[in-house]
Amino acid sequence: MDKLMEVNQSSSNISTHADNLDLPYIDATTGSLGQGLSMGVGLALASKTRGCSDGVVYVLMGDGELNEGQAWEASMTAVKYGLDNLVAIVSLNRYQLDGPASSIKPINYARVFEAIGWNILYGNGHDYEDIIRLITKHAGPGVADGYIPEHG
């Protein structure tokens, strides 16, 4: 836990873009926006095809990342393959690198996820007990979970 407080510090090996060569508990190195959910879909699909029934893949994303088409292609792929072992946690802080997310692409992300076929769970992203409650309320077979915490 102490290492997590060193994110992006010059003396730390934990950066904004996690590197699986630096941290043993990181499954994939990330970089470009939109990659995370695609990687999560791949890990969840591999787990299912290998017969692993007790694992869940969690993907942490920001709302700015959802402005990338790759994230929506991954969302649709998750539904196509019934990846009930995949949970996307989206932080709606309403900002991305170039400014407010709404000024770049004003999208109601929850509605798009629902239209694709995801089960959406809402909660307070600042309340750890609420996050845990929602994560343990994982959806049934054939439906990917989307957890969209409220900012505030």
C-alpha cells in the first residue's frame, strides 16, 4: 500500500501507465487510451476458454478513455462472448488531458454501455465500502458488468 502512494514520483517505479515489467501484479503494460478494456476482454475470454470459472477480470478506466472507439469495440465484444467474468470500473471525473470530457465528446457513457448490453451499477467512487458492495454484486451469466461511480 505504501508503494501506491508513490505513483508518478521520480523515485518510484509506479507510473501513470502501469508496466508489467516493473510490478509483478500488473498483467499488461498500458499506454494508449482505449487499450485497457480490450486487454481485459482478451484476459476474460482466455480465462473462459481455458475453463477457469472462478476468476474475474477488473478493468479500471476513466471517462476520457471512453472517447476512444477501441473501448466501445471491446465493450461490444464482451457482450458477444458473454463475458460474465469481466467488470469495468469507470471513474467519471469528467476530465481528460485536453479539458472537460463533455466539451470533447458529450456522451452519456452509462446509456451507451446499457445499449450495448452491459449491466450498469452505480455507486460512490469515493466510498470504498460502496465499491466493494457493487463489485460483489456481480451480474449473472452472459452479461458483462459496468460499474460507473459517480463523481462528487
